[in-house]
Amino acid sequence: MKQQTADEMYLSGINYKIGDEVVPKDNPIKVYGKCTGFKDGCVYIDGKNYGGMYFFMKSEWQDVELI
């Protein structure tokens, strides 16, 4: 199976991958933890099932560099 590019994941509603810090779309300030996997349409964050993977997104702060 071909792995999606970042653009394809964003366009499909998922802009994060395993290892990214994940936040809920309705409260993007609260980081839930790191994405540890996907199964049956659900996202696993720090090893726990958090339900629908489309309700979450990559934390905007993950790629910010403070200088």
C-alpha cells in the first residue's frame, strides 16, 4: 500500500502521522500526546484509543522553533 504524502493526508482530513503531537480540532491548544498508531478508523495517542482519527490534527506548535 502506497503511503500518503503530507498534502494527501491534509486534503483527506488527516494532517498528522505516527510520532506527531496530536490535538483535538475543537480545542487545538490542548496537546493530548503523541500519535502511536491507527486502527479501524481510530487514532491511538500514547497507546490509548481516542476514537475517530478525523477529530484530531497535528499540533501547530510541534514545528515552531523558539529562538
